[in-house]
Amino acid sequence: MNHARSAALQQRAESLLPGGVDSPVRAFRAVGGHPPFVTRGQGAYLWDEDGNRYIDYFGSWGPMILGHAFPPAVEAIQAAATRSASFGASTAAEGDLAELVVKAFPSIEKLRFVSSGTEATMSAIRLARAFTGRKYIIKFEGCYHGHSDGLLVKAGSGVATFSIPGSAGVPDEIAHLTLALPFNDLDAVQKAFATYKDQIAAIIVEPVVGNAGTIPPGHGYLEALRALTTVEGALLIFDEVMTGFRLSLGGAQELYRIQPDLTTLGKIVGGGLPCAAFGGRAEIMNQLAPLGPVYQAGTLSGNPLAMAAGIATVGYLVKHRVEVYAQLESVTDTVANGVAAEASKAGIAMTTNRVGAMWTWFFTGSPVTDYASAAQSDTATFAVFHRAMMEQGIWLPCSQYEAAFLGIAHSIADAEATIAASRKAFASVAET
Ligand code: PMP
């Protein structure tokens, strides 16, 4: 594969943008090789500046469930753009998308649109603190909830990829208010509630962790978090930025039948445009300005292009719900198991965690149930595998601590091509 143009563009980018990127994992530091500079996407494929084609298994890190340049979304964005990119005033589209979200997520009575998952979780935490009058929050090691100060403590995604314990620039006084506990460990949560009696405002959790790689909740774990928060007078916040509309139309909360107090959404809800949301019980949401004392705002919140893309995407998922989620399940099952079988044939230790169209191949022979067990993975071998797959036109998320995704444009033929490529990639792994 030729990478000359991408390499030259990377060099220019590095002189202008820190690390050459606007978001750290894009720099491919964990896996090495050249980050391809993308020119276009169509369906399940991406093309780079050197004309190479890739099967895309990260889907813009989650949003592209309907594939790239999905015609109804393209038309909706084009039509909205002709009426102006932004007004900073109310539009009917905000209510249209809000209605779709509220119907899909019965725990959400009211919501507010923002422009990123970071804003959604940051605002949900502020709201939870105001509503309960308490200041501590519980999060889980390896979960990533965006890059606001208090949520970077023991975070996943790029924070885990680069082995950063949190972030420089976050005062201890703020980090101190975040209690980071191991995922899937109920005892740890019970102890925290006992130690910080009546001081914990909320638990925020990725109900299926994606940002330490994919880690499903243990049997009864989410139910227990729901019961404990209710008894202790704390709020339960499901961060469904990744899982919302992906694991099922109504996200992980529909799959596991849990009603959180607040939910954060992002990625799919905006169909690839900068859009996210937080919502929940009306009694809590009504604390937001202008009704209540919790301030939260955004120049581009509810942006008309983002609303148009979100309505087209979520509207399609609603209309074709049964076929969409059945197809996602079947193609993901084929590719996830097929590659795992090749690893096994090649004698490579691998644990595959999958929930719906979200999965991770961990390079470890032991079960992965929390961040500590995910961190047992052989990341050097993952890097060799990743590079060998990229060279064959298979673009997997460029860190062991990320989930892979696919969308409705991925065919069984794509899955089979991926399995065949993995056979060769595992051969190069075995050689190193
Ligand atoms: N929460 C979760 C679960 C996420 O996966 C992410 C981003 N990957 C975020 C929050 C932050 O979203 P954003 O990058 O849009 O700020």
C-alpha cells in the first residue's frame, strides 16, 4: 500500500496541530504506522489520499450506524444547509428529534441538545449535584465520559491508551470529588456509599463499557446499581453516548431493562454531525435554566444541520428497527467469531467481548471484566495485528482500549474478507 500523500499531510499537520490531530487517538501512536488521511466514505468503506480503500470498523467512533454518506442523511443535511447553517433560535426540528428520542428512551421525559458527549456528561453531572445537593460522584475505571475536569480520573479511551492517570491541569480539589471504582465490583460501590454517606450525588456509568474495549456488565450488576442509588438517594446516570441507538433502539437501558434517572446520548443521535443530548426525569431536567437554577447553554446547541442529520438517522432506525438490529447482530456475529476462530487456529490467546454491533478482540487468554483485566492485554501484539490489518485495507479502531463498530452497510462479504485478512495478520503476529 502506498502512503506517500498521507505521510506528507501528516508532516504538515504536525507543524500546525499538536500531534497532527484534533483528537489524540487519531495519531495512531499506540499502533504505529501511518494515520491515513481520509478523502471520502461511502457505506462501509473509507478512501484515503493515496487512493487506498478500507473496510471501516470504527464508524467515526460510533455515529455511522447507517454507513457513510447514507443518502437520506445527505439529502436532509443538504436541504437544511440551503436554509442556513445556524440561527441561534428555536426550530421545529429540535422538537421533532426530541420526540424521536423520548419515544425510544422511556426513561427520558425531557432532554436538552448539546454539541458533544463531553458537554452532555458534564451537564448531567452538574444537574445531579444541584438536584441532590451533594458533591461526590462515582465513576468506573476505564470508562470515558468526555474530557471535562472531574471525569478524566482513571478514564478509558485515549487516556488509557496513552497510560495517562488522569490529566495535567485538573486541580486535585476537583479530581478528589470523583470516586473511581472498578467496574463490575458491587462491594466497592457499597463501601463508597458507606464511607461517603449522603454525600454521593450520582453514579455515572457506561452500561456496557466501550472505552476500555468492550466490557459487558456482569449478571445483575446494573440492577444492583439501580437499587443502590435509589436507596442512597443518589442519581443513576447511564452514559449511552456509545450504546444509545446501537445496542438496541433504546440503548443498553432497553436491553437490560433498567430505568436510569439521567441518560447521556451522542454519536448516532446526530448522525455524524456535532450533536449530543442529556435527558431524564422531568423533575430533574426542570432544574435547568431558564426554569431552574442550573445554568447550561450553547450557541450551536440544537443546530439545524445536526438536527436534520439526527432526524434522518434516528428516523430510519425507528422505521426499520427490526431489520436493522437483526442484520447488525448477524454480520457482527460473523466477523467477531470468524476472526476469533482464526486467532485460535493460529494459537494466539484472545478474548472476544461482544454486545450487539459493538465488540473488542482482546489479546489476552483471560476473561475481561474490568479495566484491570483489559490492561492484561498484549498491546504490542495488538499493534502488530492492527498494522497487518490496515495494510490489507481493514481499518480497526487504533487502540486495544476501544470498541469496534459496524453498520448496516457492512455485508457478509465484507465480514468474510475481514476474516481472510485476519488469517494473514495472525501469521505475521506469529512471526514476531
Ligand atoms: N461518553 C462516552 C461513553 C463516549 O464514548 C464518548 C466519546 N467517545 C464521550 C462520552 C465523549 O463524547 P465526545 O467525544 O463527543 O465529547
